[in-house]
Amino acid sequence: MTLRLSLAKNDPLQTTFSCPERAIHYTSDTVTRNEPFCKATTTVRKNVVGESLHVGIIEWPANPNDRPAVVVGSRTIEMTKTGLYTSPEKFQGIHGEWYEWQIREYRAQLVPLKVARSQASIATFVTTLRQALFRRKESAALLISPEAAHILDDIVVTFIYFESLWRERERARSRSWDSGYAAGATL
């Protein structure tokens, strides 16, 4: 059965991932810093039987050309960009297997990288929009297949990293398109 980690807010940097049926509960908290080399730090914790355990940390650099540092447990995860113009990034899991986060149909999806590239995702981020009377309600969840349960901590931390970078790239692309359009409109 697929594990559904629902996000309290559709902001991976500042939210709670929860699955009440299985008593799984992660939190992400991002704190902005005024340090020369670090813009912000995202801390990920897991609540297990009422005890909050440190799962991972992401150090977001002040220089946008530098790569964020991603740590899960005591392991530094090297996120490797695999696309030239696209956003896929791969990493090595806790047991030595390789995985790649990709964007397919505007959704973050995690696929295992084996000798023959697999196209079956083991984790997918989904959002739904519901119209309720006079309000729009958006919900978000990370769907994880049963065979990926052994790397759940890796999935949650690397998802926060990957989705946050992808959203920032999309915002930057949108801003550059808007400014280009506005500049073109004044001719």
C-alpha cells in the first residue's frame, strides 16, 4: 500500500509531513541566517513515539552559484545534477543504490537508477486544488511506494531540497519572462 505523507502547507521548507495511519510525522523548519556563506538552514525532524529525532539538514548557500549541503543522519548526500538544461538530480541512498529526482508533468518524481534506467517512480509529489464555496483549498502530498520505505528519511530530505530548488528556478524563469515581456511591450 502506498504511503501518503500529507503536507500541512504546500511549502516543503516550512511544513509538517504526516501519515496518521502509520504514525509517521516529519517537520521541516527553515531559518534565515545573516552569515557570509549560509543564507538559510532547513532542519528536518521525525517524531517517533512522541520523541523528536534529527533526520537531516540542508544548508542553503548565500552565493546562488554554490550548491546546498545536504545531510541525512550523519551522511553527506552529494546531489548531482544530471541534466544540462533540465533539473534532474541523482543521489546515492543509504544502502548504496542510486536514485534520481525528475520533473515529469510538473511533478517531482523519484526513480531508482539501475543498470537499465527504470521509469517507474518510487515517490511522487502531488497537489490537488479543490473549490469549496468561496475558497480554494490546495492540498499536497508525497506518495511513496512500499518498496521505498527503507529510505524514507533520504526521500523526505532530498525531496525538500529538490522541490525547493525547482520552485526557485521556476520563479526565476517566470520573473525573467515577465521582465522580458514588459520590456518588449514598451517598444
